[in-house]
Amino acid sequence: MAPARDRRTGFSRRRQYSIFVSYVLAVAGAIVGAVLLVVSTFNPPAFAALRMAVASVTAPVSSAFAAAIGGVASIPEGIGHYFFVQRENAELRDVLKRQNALVLRARAVVVENRHLHTLLRVRDRSADTVVVARLVSSTGSSGRRFALLNAGRWDGVRPGMPVRAADGLVGRVLETGPSVARVLLLSDSESMVPIRRTRDGLPAVAAGRGDGRVDVRAVSGTNVRFQPGDFFVTSGVGGLYAPGIPVAKLDVGGIDSVPTGTLATPDSLDIATVERAFMPMPPAPAATP
Amino acid sequence: MKRQVPVHSIGYKPFEKSLAPSRARAIPWVSVMIGSCLTAIPVIATVPLLPPAGLLMLLSWRLLARFSLRHWAAGPLGFFDDLVSGQPLGSAVLLWSFSFILIEMIEARLVFRDFWQDWLIAGGAIALCLILGRFLALPIGTHVDGVLWAQIVITAMLFPLTARLVAWIDRKRGDQ
């Protein structure tokens, strides 16, 4: 490509000044960027309203796309189901027979549990569902792990509410717009969830690694051994997540800190449930004169 | 400047209406913003592998049609990208402006360029933006470095494709 002769200003003062001003503006853009970066580092929710305004435009587009893709993808699946329906029926009947005994035992345990709770006078807060919605898109090109939820303030979603799927915890709501909300996924590097081992109640935290997995770290002392197959649920410490939501199951053992995948995998997730924060923050004390 | 189409060629259309100047100037901006909005595809990604299409479009416009965007265009376009990308607000404003200034400096020195040099410059700018963006957005200890290299390679490999796209759009809108 030949050199750009058009950029030569010649003797025209007007051209000289306009080129000079455009260079000044370019450098000013970089400086404004640096200032914005400092502001958003020290006050992350500063520009939430702007972000959510843009997201409320993109979210309906994403969900329409998802619906279209889902519709096309379900055609071969439907055909497959039609052919294998006999075998599947037999299999399901088998499973039902096997599960029946388990259900009976679980029912007995529930009843017994209720009796014991009344004996101990433990007041359990039930986690109520705020809204059930779809995760429509995510930040695929950035290292942060956010997802966009297709429900917002109009549906009662507020920042801080936990988001879960049927098989486990997904994350929590970070910012809300009128009809969309931004969810901080468990695997984000700034996500930290207090958990405990189901086997013995060993306290730990699930800290996001940024690569779609979490680090399960022991918090009580050192030299804690994790076994493969250890199962972790939220402990309820901190008051954000209700206790007992499944979080992770270890594939490999280790000492003190083990990387593992989460039980709810957001990439194959269909529908997420937003729940009320387990113990909301107490109101700020009134200022004394 | 009006592009000279030979009279005896198939592209010669003397009575075709050219695009209104305001619309022709808006097209590069709109195409970069559409690239930024590519994060709206309905996939919940667990690893950051999606190439930053907004940045790719911006670099293609800058390197292939250098008068299509003003010198200061990277700032506002980066601001929009930050709103949809999930990076902390201001990181793309800073990095995109910075890469524009860098390209300007390279252009002043390396005046005769071929597509290969353009590709190299774009690759450098992509690597710079992604690596610095990673350190601006994430703590040092985050395990995304392997994925980051993969993302840089994917993005750099996509540059010829976006260059083709930009060249096509540029031909359609006509030189102003």
C-alpha cells in the first residue's frame, strides 16, 4: 500500500489544526479510558445502569436466537425419541421399580427429621423462589465469568440473590436492570462461596478459577485431606446462600486445595431459579444526632 | 476521492446513486458495534474463547481503510464494547485508543505496507489488547493463561476473514 498522501496538511491552517485536534482527541480518549478504569476498579457497580440498559436490548435478541436454535435442534431429537420409545419405556419402568424403595425410606427420614427439628426448636427459613428464568448469554470474550439472566427488577430480582439450577448452585445476582440481571457465575475469579463437606461438615470455600472450575479450599487449619467423591453443599455462612444447596463433587483427591467442576454446569443449563437471599442484610442503623 | 472504475469493466455503473455521506460514515461505526454485540450469542461460555469481534472489525477498518474512522473513534467504540463485554468499564477505551495510537506511529514509519504487514500489526494489537485486558480484569492467579493464548491465536487467524468482510462493505459503501 502506498503512503497516505492525503494525510499531508500542506499549507492549509484549517487542515493542520483539524489533524492536530484529532490526535489530541485520540490521546484524550486513552486518558479518559484510564480514568474510567480506575473509577470502575474502585467502584464496580458505578456504571451498572448503563450496562443494564444495553443488556435489556441484547437479552431479548439472545433469547429469540436461543429459541430458534432450540427449535431446529429438537427435530432430530424428536425423531430419535419416536423410534426408541419402546425401549425407553421399559427402562423407565425398571428405574421406577428400583427407586420405589428409596422413596419410601426418604419419606420416613423426612418425617423423622421434622420430629427432631421440633424437638430442637430449630427455625428453618425456607428459601422461596423469586423467579424462574433463562440464562440467555454470557461474556464469552472476557476473562470474567458473567451470565445474563432474562429477568430483572420488575420480576423482583435484586442484587445479592442466589441463582441455582435443579442440580446445584450457579452463582449470584450482581447487577439488575428492569428486565435483565447480570449473574456472577461460581467459576468467576472473584466468586467465593462458603461450603461444607456433607460427610463430616468440614468447612471450606469454593473459589472460582476463571476457567470454568472452582478450587475447593479448606478453611479450618492445614493438611486437610480431600477424597475423590467428597460432596460439598453450601454452609449458609455469610447469610447469602441457604444451607444445603449442592455445589461440587470432587473427582480427584488432594490436600488443602483441589480444583473441581461444579455440579450445575452453566453451559448446558436451561433454566435457573433465583431465590431470596437467605438472611438479608439488616437495615443500616439510624444516624444518631 | 472517488474510486476510478474502468469504463469497459463490469463494475462501471455511471448512473448508480452513491450512499449518503452521513450513512457511509456511520457504516464502519455500526459494523464495529455489531462485532462487539457478538457476545449476545446464546451460549453460556465457561471459558473465554470467543474472539473479540469488535476489536477485529475495528483493526480491519483502521488498517484497510484508514480514512473510514477518525483518530479518536477507538475511544467511543471501546466504551460501547466495555458495556457488553463484561470487562471493567474503561479497559477497551484505554486499550483500543492505545492500539490506534500505536498503529498511527507504525504507519508513520512503515509507509509501504502489504497485507502481511497489516496482519502482523493486527496480531500484535490483538495480543496486546487481550493480554493487558486479562491483567486489568482478573487477578494474577487466575487460571486462564492457556485459554488466553488460544483466544489470541483464534482471533489473529480470523483477521483475514474480517479483512475480507470489511473490504466487501467498503466496496459496497463506496469511497467518500
